[in-house]
Amino acid sequence: MSKVEELFNSKWLTVNEKTLDNGGKYLYSSAEWCNSEGVSILPYKHVPVRSWGNEKKPIFLGRCELCPAHSDEIELGAIMGGMDKEGEAPVVTAWRELMEEGGIKVPIENIVYLGTSRPSKSSDNIMYLFAVDLDKGYEEVEATGDGTLVEEGGYGKWIGMDEMVFAKEPLLQTMWLRLQQTGGKGL
């Protein structure tokens, strides 16, 4: 039977060492403040392609904010957040994060569920993925953030397919591919 020993614990992060059945050791992190559960949502809409008549192309709302683990600069990523409200359904958390980080309010029934993802082997976090087609209507609201240091100075940014495909944040691409595979209807 595997044994887990806590090596470090803070308000935001716990580092565990798991002894495997073969005697090997494996380090991984947990985010106990949100039970290692989070959400990510991909808002998108279509804009006309100038040279192609009535053809439209998708653009996506990404989130630019500080991510000290990767860089001292603001980086493009997905709109995401931890599930830190007791008993809140993942879709409600995604809806709230969309307002807090993206400044977008939509009817919650327009949000499409895209399944879950484990974005890193060095963490036990699970992400619930969502998308929302803003062509169905939305309201712009003030993006207030959650008051944490990394969200200070962050902002939403509309990006095209090229910028999304080459973004260092893999959840952006995962959500778009899953949305395409489900015909926009989600799971």
C-alpha cells in the first residue's frame, strides 16, 4: 500500500511525497484551499473575415496575468479559478470566474461542459472545462478579479486562432478541440 507524507503546507499549496509500491518516491502538489479542483472556461465569438464576404472566424477571450512559476512577466492563459465556495457546482464557479476575470456575464444555461482535465503529472488538481458561445448574447460587466496578487494587473484579451494555438497554456487548446469534437454541444 502506498504511503503519503506531507513535506510542506501553506495556505495555497501542499507538497506531498508518495512512496510507491516498488519503493520509489514521487513528489506532487495539492491545492487544499479548493480541494484541488478548479474550472476553466473558454469564451468565444465569431467576427467577419474581411476578404471572404459572409465568412466568419472565431476569436477567444484569454486571460493575461502574472504567473510567477513560469515568468516574471504577464502571460496569456485561460480564464480559470479554484472551486473554493463550499457546495458550488463547477458550472457556477465557471460562470463566476467568467465575470470576475473576463468581465462577461452570460446566462448560465449557455455554458457548455467539456469534461475534465489533469493539467500536470506533478499535481493532483482536476480542472472542469467549459466553453460559452458569446454569439448567443452576453453582457459586459466590470472584471473585478479576486483580489489576489497574481490577478492584480491582469486583463482579458481577445485572441485569434494563431495566438491561441501557440499559447503556453494548454487548457485553451484543450477546450477548443473538445468543443470542436462535440459539435459545440459539449458532453
